[in-house]
Amino acid sequence: MSAIIDLELIKTLRLSGRLSRRALADRLGVSQTVVRSLETGADHGAHPLDFLVRLATALGTTPGALLHGRSSERQVDTDDVKLEAALAIVGKELRRPAIAKAFGWDLDRVTAAADALERRLEVTGLMLQTHEGGRYAIRPRTEVLTDTEVSVLERGEVARKGLPVSALRLLKDVALDNVAADFERRASNSDRVALGTLLKVKLIEEGGGTYRLTDTAAFSIGAVTQGSSCSPEQR
């Protein structure tokens, strides 16, 4: 007996939704073996209609789109996944005409794919950002993280990649009290970016009309300075 459910689409939607087989099984209240059988085409006819509804909901689609022979509905889901991949690869906004040209779609098809993608991402940590004029981009849902969590993650990224030279130079000037209160007004574009970087990762803070090291940065710089000034015997 041929598979009733589109097994290729099940796997595609699961992967695009960043779901492992275990995660999908948990959502459905079944074992991983059941999910594996769904993706290999085994025992499709053994599942009742309410299971198909739960499966579609877990994958962010409709029951009809999962069934063979519903090509128009299935196309929207496939387009949804393709649009998501394109936005993730480019990493910036894409205009609707550019998407249509790249994929050979009409503008209505782009809009339908964007609508499907937006609905599917509603239960994830990402969102489809739509701008005036039909520009799309995938952005994180920052509201699901606290300011402290974001700060820790950003500091970890800085620790991994390091600060640009302009930010290091500015950090040194702040530590030596060489940054005037009107620095931002007089600064070049690169210095403004450096200032924003240091403020964002909480290495400096603004107060009293000037900039100073945060307690964490002051302690770290002090520890490094003290360590580097030790004599060989002290080390």
C-alpha cells in the first residue's frame, strides 16, 4: 500500500522547524519509532484522522497539505521552506520582486509563502519581519530573552571574536579618563560604532555626562594590569 501522507514533506517541515524526531514525538505524544515510520512511509493508514490533525499542527501546516494529491496546498508549504532558507542564507532583507525573480514566482506566490512562513514561526524563537514595500527578513524574538541573558550572550560572542581595534582604543581611553563628555557629538562614524559596541556589551556605561568603565570591566582590567605588573618572583 502506498503512503497516504506525504513523507517527504513531513521531514522537510520537521527540519525547517528545527525539530528533532524526539521533539516532534513529544509534541505528538508518541514514540520516536512512530515519527520514523511516518518519514519512511510505514503504517500511514494505521493513524486516525485526529492524529493527522495533531501532526499538521505540530508542523505548522494543514492536514490537507500533508496528503498526496493536494499539490496546491503542498506548494505553499514548500515555498514557505524555500523562502526561509533564502532569508537565512542571505542574512538580510530581501525585496519581494527580488525573491520572485530568483525563484521564478509571481508576486502573489511570494506573498503566500511569506504568510505561511510568518504563521509557522509564531511558535519559534524567530519571526518574519515585514517592512513597507514588501521587504522580508528573519529576526530573533528578543522579547523571549531577558536583558541579562542577552548581555551574557553578547559578551560571550565578544570573548570569542574579540573587539575591533577602534573599540579597544576607545575602551583604553575611557579607562584613562580621556573621553570628553561631548565625545559622541564630535566622534567619527567608526568611533560611534565602537561606542555603541562597548555600551551594548556593557563594558562601559554613561553617567554624569561622561563615560566610565562598568564595575565588571574595571575589575577585569585591574586584574590584568595587576597581573602584568607583577615581578617574576611574585608570579
